[in-house]
Amino acid sequence: MINKTVAAISTAHGKGGVAIIRISGDDALEIAKKVMKLRTENIEPRKSYYGEILRSGDVIDDGILTYYKAPHSFTGEDTCEICCHGGIYVTGAVLEAVLSAGATLAGAGEFTKRAYINGKLTLSRAEAIGQVIDAKTDAQLRLSSSQARGTLSRKIDTIRESILNCISHAYATIDYPDEDITDIEINEINSCLDTVIYELEKLKGSYHTGRAVCEGIKTAIVGKPNAGKSSVYNMLLGEDLAIVTDIAGTTRDVIEHTASVGGVTLSLADTAGIRDSIDTVEKIGIERARGKIESSELLLCVFDSSEKETTEDELILELARGKTAIAIINKTDKENALSAEFLKKIDTGCHKIIYASAKDGVGREELEGALSEMYRLGEINLSNDAVIANARQFAATESALEKALEAKGALLLGETPDIICFSLEAALSELNMIDRREVSEEVVSAIFSRFCVGK
């Protein structure tokens, strides 16, 4: 419950120079004073005080207490942070003392959830804080940091103001029907709606990039045995994680890791070579490879340029049909043996062709450029532009756009202003789902449950 004073270790679990125990709620300072023996009773906000840390009357450590008075704290509540030595046992002992003094153990993401509930953060900024913590690539960090600073929230507020402006003009024609303002107001509504629709379409389109950076693209590396799939896999990861030999069929199972390539996050799977096999283990691996092809959004189809194309190569192109596929013509350090006819088939069946010698690292830079272009990273400034980064935000933006288009259609059909207002108010409600309180408690709880305890 929000009226409870909660506490948790806010630094990472493990040994370190220091650790921080955060306490938030109405009784935060009272609890901290029970735990710490300070040299003064007069604790002022935003100042740090040295003292001994007590558990059951015994000194277990010494540390620093910092007090933040509501509403000038991260959570918007009275908050105390006790900085102690960072040993695993001593940190746990300090937390135990805080809980014994009257605090309740915080749940996952509880401090950030309280910041949201108390109006210190919008929902998109709160989500972004979790993404900053989880960031594994530079692109993820830049985008998440931008969102945490409120870039998306400010864009949402701008679009909200435009929708409200449309609504106010529509209501003017309802409230003053006898005045000679209808044509002027209709023109204003039309212009304002065009702006709203343009901004929502742009925001919706940004999800193509935001998802590629933050959520990642399910990607399978496919090809016949010994085409160099594992070499491509190792090249993209920057380390030798997959076994590479000249023996066909070395990879028997799906191997998966995450790689950042050209700023795009790839959930990368190295698969068994596609061919007919009587080997029981290899057959299982091939079936799993086919399953991975079906479930992947992007295929990296690897072809061995040093050998004449085979039926297995033709099958790879067939399996890639209808998928987003990039062809990697591998082993270009050797003489090309692929026919011009087959290369034309590859060009027709795949979105892009990359010529590579994966074992030498040749082709990575070109692939980075291709992915950056495919997912529009060159068009968006991850540090400054408003970008939709998850499915929840995308769904709300898409729904708001649909309602705005409904309002535009009603306007062009000459519908009454109240019909237009109905669609505009629905668009506003959908847009509010991104940042404001229209979102359900179930959704809020699901978002913050993904945070670590202590944040």
C-alpha cells in the first residue's frame, strides 16, 4: 500500500565499496534515526550526516545518511538513503535493521511506481528508467536516456494541446451557432487535424526504429551446411561463441545470443545447416532450424560463393520467401562459383546482398549499414527525437491516429461538430494511455513488476 514506508537495497547485489539502502514514506526519517546514531538531532533536507549504524543496539557499520523531504525527492515522498560499506552480509544486516525499525520491504520497481503515482514521472519516463538499467547497447542507452529525460512525454503533450485546440474550435461552433464563425472554425479544425494526424503518423512510424533498438529483432542465420553461418554469427557477436570447422553439419542445435549491429539489436540465432540427413541428432537440429525460420522476423541467408549452388541453396531461398531477408554471399576470399542466374535469383528474393568473408570480418560494416538503413536509424536522432519504444505505446498511438482520422473523415463529410468532438475526445483518451492515468492498475503493475527491487 502507498501509505506504508518501504525500504530496499538500491545498489546491485554483490561486493562493492559502498551500498545504498533507500527508505521512502512518511516515517522514513523516524526509521532512519532509529537505525543510525548521529551527532545531531537536527537533520536538514539534502544534507549528509555521518554516524554509526545500529542493529538491536549493536554497532554493525558506519555510514552516511541523506534526507530528502517531500515532495523534493525521487518518489515525491520523504526519503532517506543510508550509504554503508558494500559487503553482501553487512548490506543485508543494515536492511534488516531498517525493516526491524518499522519499514516494509519494497516490491519490484516500487520506488519508481511511487514516483509515477505521486506525479514525479510520466509513465513513459518511468518505463524508460527501467530500459536505461537494462540497456545492453549504446543505441539502447541513448534512446532510453532520451525517453527518461521526457523527450516522448513532451511530444505527447504537444499533440494533446493540438487535439484540445481542435476540440475547442469544434465546441465554438456548437456554443455559438448563430454567430458568423462556422467557416472560420471549420478551417481551423481542418488545419489543426492535419497537424495532429501528421504528428501521430510520424510517432507511429518511429516504432519501426524504437522496437529494433530496444526490443530487438528476432533474427535467424540460415544456410546449407558449411556455408559459413557460424563464422557470420561469430563475426556479428565479435567473439568465437560458435564452433567453426570445415566439417559440414558442425552446428547441431540452435545457438542464441544478442548482438548490436549498426545500432539495431538482433536476437541472433545460429541454426543447423538445412539439408537431408539420416543422422538423428542432426535431423532434430534441422527441424529446430526450420522452426526458428518460421518464428524469425529477419533472416540472414548465407551462401557459399566458392561452390556451385545446390538444391539446398534453392531451398533456402524458398524458405525466405515472404520474409525480410538479407543475403550474405560468403567466402569471397575464394574464387566465385555461383552462377549469374542464381545470383539474380538471390537479388530478386532478398532485400539486400552483402558480399563477405566472415572469417576475416569482411562484410560486417556493409551489413551494419544495411540494417541501419532498413530500420531508419539514420533518419532518427536517438538522443533527441521522440520515439515509440514498446508495443503498449505503439498500440495507444495507433488507436489515437485511427480516432483522429475518423474525426477528419467526419469533418469532410460535413458531420455535425458534436460527432467530430466525439472522435477527437476518443483520440485524446487513447493518447493519454501513453503517459497519464487512463491506463489500468493492471497495466501499471505489469510495467513496474519488470523492474528490479530497489528501483
